[in-house]
Amino acid sequence: MSTSMATSPHTHLLQNHNIFNHPTKKHHNLLSLSFKPISIKCATTQPQQDRVFNFAAGPATLPGNVLLKAQSELYNWNGSGMSVMEMSHRGKEFLSIIQKAESDLRALLQIPAQYSLLFLQGGATTQFAALPLNLCTPQDTVDYIVTGSWGDKAAKEAQKYCNPKVIWSGKSEKYTQIPSFYDFQQNPDARYLHICANETIHGVEFKDSNYPNPRNATGILVADMSSNFCSKPVDVSKFGVIYAGAQKNVGPSGVTIVIIRKDLIGNAQSFTPVMLDYKIHDENNSLYNTPPCYGIYMCGLVFEDLLKQGGLKEVEKNNKKKAQILFDAIDGSRGFYRCPVEKSVRSLMNVPFTLEKQELEGEFVKEAAKEKMVQLKGHRSVGGMRASIYNAMPMAGVEKLVAFMKDFQAKHA
Ligand SMILES: Cc1ncc(COP(=O)(O)O)c(C=O)c1O
């Protein structure tokens, strides 16, 4: 099918609606005389020629078909006569949207019934505080395994509300490793063990086989899954809490997802702000106050799309293929490109790499941008390059990057 812009049922949207809500007929006539009908065209398939391949770490690329669906529903959602942005969060229309988003995400991750699913705000950073506030007292010990900057930030924030112990840190190895179970000792009285499942900046990821077993007072494992959420199946029952900012794999920034075992809810410290108290949000089905309605709607469209793709097993297969192509190009470059991360724990989502000739890195990023591949500069704290290849990055984007890398190498080796 052609990717050219095509006329959709919404082409004549503005012609057919009195969008200016003119109070008098006279006024209306005047406007219709002085304005030509406005034609809005909606593409029926992704017009990739108008889009870049966006390798940003987040906010990040979203599936083209999801964006187009949102575009087609923007002005008048499902015949309601309103945009999702204009709806009451307590109205039947939005309730149907949030309920579907919840049931689709439950289906995708096969979330057991004894877990609550919350759509919150404040980003994953807010959860760095909400977790200790909800799960422990100020005197309690908690364990943190720090495999990158985000785990480090989470541990530091927890210091304000409890007594976190960093029981393993990859800092001396520049966060290129994930510990094996024998590399650290857990505190038997710790209230939970915290990991960051995928460190977005450093590109290290816990694989299914190396999630640590919590050997603490409660047996609770907590994971920040912001940057690999919904990129693969996850056995939710291994975790007490999973949390994730939406803006990498599942939607726009502004939505934070928390999956929490129900028995862990209801013990917040007395001074916990209502907005950080899981019990308040759970009792109110994420509608205690005005939620990020449009963001939740977008997440819902992404969940629906992931289910249509065949679910997370299929998604993971695709992600593995994409990552393999990129890592093969890096490893097969005879040292021209290097990925510093230990092979067995390389992230499928965020691929950091450096150039042997460091002085060429600026040129690499600039030249790639000319070819419509953007946001390849590494995080300011580590330098080099980073290609984030989340679910929505098409195979074509990775293939184009790899072709560009080979070409760049041929020119500069
Ligand atoms: C793994 C991880 N955790 C936490 C955060 C912070 O998320 P937010 O900006 O939504 O607070 C990020 C942001 O990039 C992240 O990648």
C-alpha cells in the first residue's frame, strides 16, 4: 500500500463542523465568505517519508499506526463529540478508556489478580520516594543493587525515608555489569530488594535468569522497569512492585505505571502525601484526582497494538532480532565501534557504543541526522553514542543505522 497521504473520513472535518461556534448567523455567513474551507488530510498508513528514525531514550518513538489512530480520533473520539483531552475523567467515555487500558495491560503482562495496577503521575522519579514511603518505616533497612545511574538515584532518594543499603554497585566498572547472585549479600531484615531492570543510560539489563531472589524479611523484589516495560514477557509474580514511566515503550511522558501486590498496599508512613499513597490511588481506581487522561488513552492504544502484534513473546522476538543486528555490526567492526557492556547483560532497548576514533563522534551524530536518524548522541554523563531501539523502532530503522555505520566506517577507517 502506498504511504502517501490519503483522504480519510476526517478530511472535511473542519468544513462540516461549526468549529468557531459563531453566535449569530450573520457572523457565520461572514466567516464562511471570508474563509475557504479548510481541508485536513489524514494519512491512512504511516507516512515514513515525513518522519525521522528517532533513537531517543525517552520520550521516544511511538508506533506510527498508533499515532495515526490518535490523530483520527483527536477531534471527536468515538462519536462522543469530544476529544479525549476534553472529557471528564469521571464520565462513561473516559472510564471505558481507562478500563480497557487496564484490561489490555493485564492481558499483555498476564498480571495476576492479586496485583493492583495504578496509572499515576510524577514519573518514575516520584516512585523513588513513594516506594520507601509506602513499604517501610523510617528505621527500616532496604537493599539496593545499583547497576547504573537510575538505581543510584533511587537509592539516594530512599535515604530520606528509610535506611537504604547499597549491597552491590557496578560504579567502579562504569556500570557495564549485572551481578550474579553470589556477588552480593542481602540484609536479612531488609524490607525489600530494589533493582533497575534496565539501565537506560548504561545499557545493562537484567535477563530473566538473573533477577535476584530476595532473601530478606519480606521476600519482596521491587523493579524499576521504565525502559524495558512491555518489551518482553515478565513473570509479575516474582515482584512485589514493578514501576515504569510510560515514555519509552508505552506512551507519552506524564503517565507512570505501578503494578503492586495488593497486600503491600495500606501501610504508608503517616506523613506520606496523598498523591504518593498507593492506598488512595488503589481505592479510587487511579481516579483520586484528575489523571493524565490523554496519556492514559495513548498508552491504551499502544497496549491494544502490542496485543494485535501477538503479545509480548512476539514483541520480544522482534526486539531480539533488532538488537542482534546492531550488536553484530558493532562487534564485527574490528574495533571501529565498541559497546562497553558485558555481552550477556546487554540491553535489548538501549545500545551505547563508542568510536575508536573518539574525535569522529560528533561527525557521526551529525551525518546520521542528515540521513534522518536522530538522537544518537550518548547521555551527557557517559558520552559516545546510544541507539535506543524500543518496541516502536522499526526493523527498517535499525537496518538503516547499520548500513550507515558500515558506510561511515568505510569512509573513516
Ligand atoms: C530506568 C529509568 N528510571 C527512572 C527514570 C526517571 O523517569 P522520569 O523522568 O519519568 O521520572 C528514567 C528516565 O529516563 C529511566 O530511564
